[in-house]
Amino acid sequence: MASKVFLVDKSKTIRVGKEPMVLVPLKLWRMLEDHLEDQEALASKNYLRRIRKARKDVAEGKVIYPFR
């Protein structure tokens, strides 16, 4: 489904159909994606639980098996 892209001259607002669009450099977008990915991981209770357990195991001198 192809959408028409419009540029409104005075406001320099780019619209795809009726929705306004933001253009950012690819380098910035990749950085934002990394930060969003980090936020999703930190929001996961299971992820945080595994980090706490791994830290506890290291403190107790237990052998750690990554990717298990």
C-alpha cells in the first residue's frame, strides 16, 4: 500500500497521508533503537531476576554458565 508524501512549504512539516513524520539521521535512529531495546530489557521482571541471581551466584563463588 503506497502512501503519498507531502511537504508543506511554510511549516516544513512532512506528512505521510494525514500523519506528520519526523526525519532523523540514521546514526541517531540506531542509537535510539539501542536505547529502546535496553529499556525493554530492563522492564522485564525475568531479566532483572536473572541478573540478581547471577550476581548472587558470583558473590557465592558458584560457577556461572552463560546462555543457559
